[in-house]
Amino acid sequence: MFEKIVYFVDSTIVLAWIRSPARSFKAFVSTRIGEIQSNSDPAEWKHIPGEENVADDVSRGIPAQGLLQRWKSGPEFLKRPEEEWPQTAPTTDKREVNLEKRKTPVINAVTAKQEVIDYTKFSSWRKLVRVTAWILRLGRKVHERRVTNENGEANKHGTVSPDDLCKAELYWIRHAQRELHSKITNGELKQFSPFVDSEGIIRVGGRLNKALVTYDCKHPAMLPYKHWISLLITRHTHQHGHSGIAATTAKVRRKYWILRAHNLAKKVKYECVFCRMTEHKLESQLMGDLPKQRVAPQTPPFYYSSCDYFGPFLVKVGRNKTTKHYAVLFTCLNTLAVHLELAVDYSTMSFMQVLRRFFSIRGCPRFMLSDNGTQLVGAARELREMLRGWT
């Protein structure tokens, strides 16, 4: 019966593997290390220097006579007491030891903090405040084991008090104002003179401290434009009367100062189904058919024309003198082609000259349409008198 068994190995890497958990290595090394650890105690394994390892003598090419000495009787330190055996092993290269270890995937657990109530799931400001009041009331009940009202008496009716609703409202106002702190620090909202009151609410400053109105009206709570709470408050205010954009904005600012509140009220007004149902329906009327001169096919440009004046334009006629000139617009009723001429004044004779230039370039149209301008009516009378004298 053996009193003690000692195993020697000259590899510091293998010794480090044996003294480590087998499951931390790859399959090949893990199987063999597990078999060694199941048949022996890792504490029984010791390190032997390479020059003292008798098992390596054969591979070193020694003569056969040399095998009769150390090969047969073992290393010399075995004949001495165990305290004189080699005790310290050389330092092991950790990179070589870890070369056969399993690559454990690193998993980062990220804990996202979520609100107890998802306010984006609510479409009513009143409902969100009441649900929040119930949950805050439940939290206080769990903490204090009883629900008390403002006077310290037990609330036996199981209903939320006005104080609970006020606390729930302030809770969401503080939540919506989180993104305003960085803007105030950067000085982006300094025109509102913002300040933080004793309840942690950012309010608008000003010069209305002596006004005979409520504190909320003098210093309304500031809210960002794109927050869902701002939309719920504006929608809640608009539903009480379905007033216009300016009136809705004014009602909201009695208690809250929403940035770009006018645009938000305009959006709520546009999306309101009731306002769309009750708004005035504009009468629509189909336009009459186009006159035949507008749809005459296969006619040359300006065969059917119209003319009109526009201006005046200041034209410099001397060093220190300017006069008014007018532009005459001729339009083809079929092709919508445009011809421009310049009239020196607003008289009939000037229009006759413009008309002569137009005829010389575009030809004489069959039909000319115009309004009842004085110079145009006078030109029509002059042309009729000229035609009356022809034979």
C-alpha cells in the first residue's frame, strides 16, 4: 500500500493546466485534463527541471551504458528528504497557458430605466393625471401603510383628492422640463428670464409680480414644444370650447408657457375631428365654358388676342427729369403667347401707336379682347369712326 503518490512533469504549461478547471479549456485539452484530475489530485503534481527529468535521457542520444545509472535508479534528489526536492517552478507564460482556453463571449447587460407609466400611450391629459395620481397614492400607501389627506385624517372613501391630482400634474411637468435644463444653462431661453421655484418647476419670469392674477398666470410653467405632455395639455385646452388658434394659445398660457404654442395650437386645431365637422363649408361653383376664341383650332398666333396695361415705370428722360411709362401686354388667347410694347402715357393716341406697332409685327388679329379702360374704349371709338369713312 502506497503512503503517498507524487507525479512529476517538466512542462510548466501542462502543470498550470492541471491546476486549473478543466472546463475552461478547449475540448481536446479539457478532456485530457479532466481525465487526469479524476484519477489524481492536482496537488500531487510537481514540477521537475528538464535536466533532472530521466524520461528525456533516451531522446537525448546517450549511450546504452548510461541507461544503467540514472535511468534505472531515478534522479538523485529522490534519495534526499522531500524538503530538499525542487519546490519552485519557473514562471509560466500566461499567453501560452491561455492559448488553449475557451473564448467566452462577453455579454453586457444593459438595464434601461423605464417610467412606471408610459405617457405616450395616453391621448387625454385628464386621464394621464388621474392615473398618475392613483399610482402615486398607491406608492404612498405601500410606504406608509395608510392613505392620509391633507389634514392627516384617514381617507376611507378611496378617491383621489385635489392634492393628489396637483402632485400628479407637477410630476409630469417636471418630467417634461428635463430637456430644458441644458438650454437654460446654455442661455438659449434667457429672453424669458426663467427661474426654478421651490417645487422644482421652471417658470417664466417677468414684471407681473404685482398683478392681481394667480401665481400660475404671472409665472407660467415652461414646457418644450415637441414633448407629448405639451400636446396633451394643448389638446385638453382646445376641447373645452373648440376655440380658434389664438384663443387656444391664450388659454394655455394662463398656466403653461409652451414654446411655439401657436404652432402647436394650429396643429391641434387642424387635427380636431369635431372642428372639421362643424367648420363652414365653402360654396363651390363650376366655372363656365371657355369662349370659342379660346379653343379655336388651327389658328395662327395672335389671331385671337387680348391686351391690358400694367405699370407705371419711371423712365429717366433727362438729367433731372423722370416720367411715367406703361407697358402694354398682348396675349394670344389660344397659344398664350405674350407680346410686350411700351406706351409713353395713358392716352388714346399713345395706345393707337402701340397698336400700330403690334399690327406691323404680328399682323391684324380677327378678334381683340380688353377691359373698359378709357384709352382702350377711346381707341375702339376711333377705329370705328375710321372704318365708317371707308368705301
